[in-house]
Amino acid sequence: MKKLLLSSAALAGLLVAIHHLSQNTKVLSASEVVAVDGDTLGHGDDRYRLVGFDTPETYRPQCAAEKVLGLKAKGRLTEIIQTAGQIELVIQPELDKHDRFLAVGRVDGQDVGTILISEGLARPYSGSKRQSWCI
């Protein structure tokens, strides 16, 4: 029984270590990143799709209203990062279909997606079919 408990504890420790290794965290200063749109950041040649929310498209929008709201979301994401001075990216182990890194973005401990959703500039999103932003 004692060996089983020790083995279980060792396995649990190993799983926690693997989980932490599979997620990489970066803190980038506001001057190092650019908002590509309301849910994508650029850092050098790397692109980060922020997860958990979706914002209107600015590139190939379905209607003029989507582009206007998308530009507002992009501007607000920039403002959030500039005000905080930095953004923390918790990078997921996989890439999206456009070969972008997937990451949770946080400023001052708050998820940027939650902020944009609360302001009506984004919707919760988990990777399923996107809803139209056009009425």
C-alpha cells in the first residue's frame, strides 16, 4: 500500500511537471507587440491568436459594420496593452490552422478577452463555427 501511494505521488508530480512544460509563458512589453486585429498579436515574425474570445474581422470582413467594430476592438486591445505597459502570454502547446501560436493574454492579472467581451467588442469563443457580426 505504501509503495502504491509513493508511486501515485510520483506520477502526480510528473503529470504536473509535464503540464507546466507544455505551457510557456512570455511577458512582452507594450513596445514589443502590435495588435494585428482584436484577437491576434504580432511579435516580430510570430503571431499569437488569443484564445477564449473572438472579435470582428478587419481583414475581409463580411460587412462594413463588422470592419468598424473590428477596428474598435483592435484599438481597444492596443490601448489595454499600452496602459498596462506589457502583456503576459500563456502559450498553448499547439498551433491554430493558420500556424499561429495560441495563447491566453493577460494584463494586470486580467484576461484581455474578458475585458473585450465585457465592453461588447468580443464574444466568447472556443474554436467552433464563428457567428456573423453582420445583422
